[in-house]
Amino acid sequence: MQNLLIQEYFWNDVLAVLASAAGLAAIGMSLFHRRGKEISLVMFGATSLIYGLRLLVSTQLDLFVSAAPPQILIYFTAFCTYVLPIPLSGFLRHLFGSGWRHSMGWVYRGAVVFGIVAVLSDLIQATSGSMMSANNVLVIIWACVMVVNGVAAGQRVAREKRAVFYGFLVFGLLAVNENLVQLGLLPWQWTWEELGFLAFLGSLGYVAATRFFSNEARLLTIGREMEIARQIQSSILPRTLPSIHGLDITARYIPMASVAGDFYDVLLQDEKRLCILVADVSGHGVGAALIASMLKVAFASQQHVLNDPAQVLVGINRTLIGKLDGNFVSAGCLFVDTEAGTLRYAGAGHPPLILHRRTEQKLYELGDNGLLLGPFPESVYTVTSMPIVPGDRLILYTDGIIEATDASGQHFGDRSFKAFIESHAHVSAEDFADTLHQQLLQWSGKPMGESLDDDLTLVVVDKP
């Protein structure tokens, strides 16, 4: 007999620890829920925690045989018994709704009122369990109301909620049995309420496992779709840069995520003239990447006006009007004529083209900007022209460079970027691009191979 009691206490302790741990985990998850505190998790967590602590303390009270147990523990178990229906009825009300004639809501409010009154009664009378008989009667009524409402809602709710209801049904019936036994209304003395709560926990574990595997399958599907999107986006970028006699061109495209909103392309007018477009779509992810793919088609359709960057931007803007759903695009368009030794540049809300003239040790910014592409149908753009001479370096880029941040949130900024350009004027275009990327990673405190906090695109054109 003593061995059986020891085994019972052991398993009660195990269940108490499981219930308490489940309660703490549920409350913890609710605090970090992405949409704020999830009330159903809070209610379930409070139910499990209170039940587990009450069971743990009750088991310890049973072990006092030679001396009276501490009064604080006796009061604690009574208080837990009084308040346990509050979070439990709140959880079921949140799960199944207000019930017939809002009876689930009345059960919840009644549990709150009774819990407060019962705790005050014990404190005022200095007697633990002063309202335990009333509690037994009310628990029976509350359990019956919740079971009936759960049965009524069973066909209208999802399978997961039905699983929770079946677990509660076992718990509720065994809870009713225990309270009837305590009132002396049944001919037997066995009470297995703890097993009922274990079934209740098990039903929630089933729901958690189902959601976990469902989410894993969904994430795998999203991963495959993102990989396809990445491959499609990679296909719209230039596989190789064109070779123009008298120019050395290099480019870097480093997305923040699998797909990005940055875009660049190079079109040849002939063997001595080319046009470069660098653009930045607002936002990130698949939506921005889809708009970037539209830019590929829009830019290709401007082949007949490549020598006029302003008209290129006008044409792209007309193509995008009404198709961006609130997004917008900044862009810089550069035309280089090696035969005439000139460049032409036009911008649409984009960072300026930077020209470093090594023969003068001087930086020029070509920043005449029109409106962003997309929102404004009648936008016009202006062209800035300059000669291009040996030793010149032209730099087109997106704001992922100047807006790279360090641990304190400080931007890399225009000043640091210009200082980098001047201090690395002697290196090749390839080395310049690679070293700049390394510098930005160091500035941001990120290891090699990790992405920055924004998409980054850089095109460098050298005139040897």
C-alpha cells in the first residue's frame, strides 16, 4: 500500500512539473507573439501553471504525517482551487465563443466574482477552504455549461479546436466526478482528475505538433518558391558585362535577402556607345523583385533613345504608371559615348552619379534629379553632360551603400563614401568594388558572406 502511495505521489509530481512548465512556456510564447500578447495562450498558460502548482503543493501536504503542514501552503491550495476556473473558462470562451445566450461569458464572469469572494472569505474568516463546498457545486455547474457549449460548437469549429474540446471533455467529466465525490454524492471514492488534466494537456500537445509540421511544410514550400524567384531574378541581370573598347566596367549586386528590389542593366547602342540603368524599388522581397523584373522589359523597350537618358526615364515611367500598387522606383541612367568622349546622365530621385577625375584629384556629383518613377505620369527629366577623359571613374550605386549602419545606427554616409573613392582611386574597378564591400561589412560589424541590412548595387566604369 505504501509503495502504491509513493508511486502516486511520484506521478503527481511529474504531472505537476509538466503542467507548470507548459504554463510558463505558453505565457512566454504569448509575450513574444509577433502580433502582441495572444490571450488564449495567456489563459491556457495561467490554467496550467495554477493547476501544476496546486497539484505540487497538494502532494507535499499529503506527506505531512507527524506534524501540521504550514498554513500558508493550505491557504495556497485553497486559493488555487478558487481561481483555477477563471483562466480555464476564459480559455474555452476564447476558443469556442460566447456560447448559447452568452453562457460562456457568464461562466467566466461568475468565476471571476466567485474567486474574489472566496479568497476574501478565507482571509476574513481566517479559515482555509471556507467556501470549498460552494466551489464544488459551482465547478460542477460550470463544467456542465462548458461541455454543453463545446458539444454545440464542435461541428462548427476546426479539427484542432475539436481535439482540444475532447481533451477538455475528459478533464471536465473527471473534475465533475471529483467534486461530486468531495460532496459525498457518489458511492465510490476514486478520483482521477489528474489523468483528465493530462488528457487536456495531451490534446493541446497534439494541436502544437500538428501546427509545427504544418508550418514546416509551408516553410518548405515558401523556400522552394523563393529559390525559384531568386533564379528568375538572377536571370534578368546581365550574365556578363559588355566589352567596350576604352572602358573597364564592373558591377556588384548583393541582395539583402534571396530576392531584392535593386536592378541594373547595360544596353549597347553600338560598339562605342552604351547605356547603363541602375534602379532601386521601394521595399524588399518578392514584390520589389517583381517590379525589378518589369524594369528589365521597360528598359529594353527604350533601345531607340539610349543616347538620351532623360527620354529613357520618361519611357520607363510611362510603362510603370498604374502598375506599382503604391510602390515607386528611383533610377539613374548613364549614357557613355567613347567616340565623342562624353557622358550624359539623368536621375529620377536617385543618388547622384559620382565622377572621380584622377587628373584633377577631384570629385564631381551629377545629381540633377527628377521625380521618382511610377507615381507621376507626366514626369520630365533633365540631362547633365560632361566630357570623359582618361583616368576618370564613374560610379552608379543604390542607397544601400551610404545607408549601411554600424552597431550604433550611424550611417556609412556620403562623406565616408567619397573619402573611400578618393583613397582607392589607384586600384582597378574590380578591386575597388570588392574592397568597398569589405569596408561596408566591417562598418556594419557583419562577417564575410553575410548580407547587409539593405540591397546593394554598384556599377563602376573606368576610362583607362
